[in-house]
Amino acid sequence: MRVPCNWLFSEDTREPHFSPDMRGLFLDKTIFMIRTPFFMACWTALAVILSAPAALGQCFECEIDPGCFGGTYPVLCPGAMPDATVGEYYEESATFHLPPIVVDPGSGLTVDFLSMTVMTVEGLPAGLVFTPNILSGEYYPVQGDDYGCAVVCGTPLESGLFSVDLTVEVVASAFGVEETVFEFFSLPFTVHAPELEDPENLVFDTDTLSGFAPLHVSCTSLYDGPMVMHTWDYGNGNGSIEPHPTAIYGQPGTYELRLTAEVVQLQMTSFHWNVVGNGWNQDIDDVFGDPDLYFVLSGPQGPFYTSPTVENSFSMSLGNLSVVILNEQTHHIDFYDRDVITGDDWLGGWSFTPCGQANWPIQGDNQGELQLSNVVVESVTGMDIVTVLDMPDGLSGQEVANVPGMDLAPSTGRRPVALPTRCAYDVNGDHKLTVDDVLRLLDASEDAEACVLQIVQELNKLRLKP
């Protein structure tokens, strides 16, 4: 498939931006300490904060709460992030304490807490971004990173109970043995639907809903942005896919004006790797078979997705993915051969800047294809009634031309009218007509036709509904 706009490729031969040799052999005598309930609980709480692909955003800089202290026990303040609401700006931060030495309060066993790295984060609702005080998501408690904070901000565009899937790499030491453990979490994050008496006002607005034919109605979607798709139905057989169109009604009648706005996310839905770069067969691990392939995907603020490992293979094919990609932001993929005994082998890198859904060829020493798709994550529909009135007799072409914003053509046989200095129904003499004035005038006899121009102009402002 042809890529729909200009895009960038670059093969990267630099050193990897993190140390893959931190991954090591799992040893039973340290795993039992890292998987104790108190350690699991602290990471489960922390996952609420570190729960989105790093994205460019304008979150305020978080401040560490010095009162958030758990001694030798990891603690998060508060224990969970507050709920959000669709359409309302959200900005919340939290502090977490990561003691360099963790003591199990039950057994008294001691674990040196060396490092924690957020490897994979998926599932944060569309519209929200996450920014930790350490942008890489890497924390080293034994080196002084015993406190950290993060902020989640933005305007959520979808409601519901979301499952935030998180992978954390924990490096700890016990009895002089350093060990790496990967933990996986699935946590809820709630975004409420707005409570509105008039829900269509959340979807679109108009400058008028009634007037004489032909009536021009300027429509404004309240769901706007490059990742929102619009479908307008004017109710007269016409429509638009623009965010802010003008609907034209040429005939009198009552019409249902509708907008369906779909919020989409750009997601990587499949990944295929069929040409493997050099550098994997230089370790003792590689004597026993073919490479064990995986890749790390990074965004503007660092790595946010690590693929599963395909063992003993020269290819990888992943489907049914839902990895959120930031449109028009540069991303980078690092390719690796996972080694158990020695450090993982870096096989090269590749950068790309997506600009919409497409099948993207992977170029360089490592080759393949990834598929980017627009996935609808929220769909809302609003409706309002447009009332179009028949133009009364008695307007000349010149008079019609003087009506602001109206493109009216007088019917054949309409007679021009000499307007009086003051309309008889302008009771206050202020050149304005109230709703009651208009209603009395519509029921009046032909001698009231001299006021039609003022009525037409005023109806465009009254936004009358039947």
C-alpha cells in the first residue's frame, strides 16, 4: 500500500539507548522474595501512574510529596489515581517511594532494590498522556532514585473501565546474587461519561436553528482534532465529513440535523519481521540454535513497548496487536537477539514517522512490515431540529440583498415594498423585535409586510425552536 504522505526512514547503527544485558537468568532463590505479596502490591499501585505510552504533552511538572514515606516498604501516594470524565480536562500527579533496601515485614528477608524500568505500557484512554519526572521510566533506588513522581494529564475522549496492561522489569539482589524479573499487571482506570441534560450539546453547536428558506446553518463540531472522523447528516439528503460545515436548506420544512463523531487511535495492529540483521551468532548462547528475536518500540520520550520473544527463529509474525502509535511523531525500533547467559545482541535499529494508517515496510539490515490502522475508540452522536420557514411575499430583490448572511431570491410576482421609517411592530422603537413582536406580526394582515426585513434578520438571532 502506498504511504499517504511524506515519511522518514533511517537505519540506525548507534548503540542501544538502554542496556539489554540487564536481562538475566531467573534464579529460584531470589524469585520467591521478589514475588512476595508486599512487593507485588507496591508495583500494582505504581502501575496506575506509569500506565501509558510516553507522549508529547503539556503536563505540569510534578512535585514530590515528602510526606509519602513507607520506611523500608514501597508506598504510593495516593493509592490510586482519581477517576476522569469525558470532555473534562484531567491533571493529577502522584508520588512514589522506592526504598533502596526492601524488608519483607512478614519474614524479615532483605532485598536490595537495584532498579525498576517500565518496559511496556498499553491501554490508557485516548486523550490522556503520561509524564514521569524521569522521562526514560528508569529508576535506580540504590543510586538515589528513592523518590519519584508522575503526572497524567489531558482531556479523555472515551468513557468506560479500561484495562491498563503494564510490564515492569525489576532488578534486585539477595544473598549477593543479582537477578532480573519481569512482572505483568492489568489495572483498571475509570473514565465516566458526562452527565448532561442536553447531550447533543456535547457533540456539536450551530449558529441558528430556524429561519427563512434558503437557510444557511453554520455547524461546529465540539469533537475536533486530527484523530476525529465526522459524518454529518443534514436530514435533506445532503451531508459532509468536514468538522465545521455549512448546511443549506432550500425548502421549508422540519429537518433532523445529526453528527456522528468517531474518535480514532492510530494503532500498530500487526508486525512482521522476515530478514534478521547481523550480530546474533557471536555468543556461546547462539551455538545451540537460531536467534531468539524480540524488539523494543520507542516514542518521543523513550521505550514503551517490548514484544514477546520468538525463540530459535529467523522470523517473527505478530497479529491482533493494539499498540498505540502517536501520529506524526518519530518512533524507533531496536531489534534484539535475547541471550540467557551473555548479554542480548543488538541487531540494528530503524526509525519512522507515521502519518496515518498504512502498511509500512521496515527497511535496513532488518526488514519486514508493520501495519498501522485507525481504530475507533469512541463514537458519539448528536441531533438537533432545524425549522425552515417559507419566505413571506413582499420582498424586492434589493431588500433581499441587504439581509446579512442570507442568499434569498424573491419569487416571481412579489411586489416591492416601500419600507416606512419605523416598523409599526417595533414597539420600543429600538429597531429590535421581541419573540412576542414576531408572533404578533406573523398573525397580522398584509399591511405588516413592511417589517419583514427586520423579522428575517431577527430570526437569525433568536434561534427559535418549534
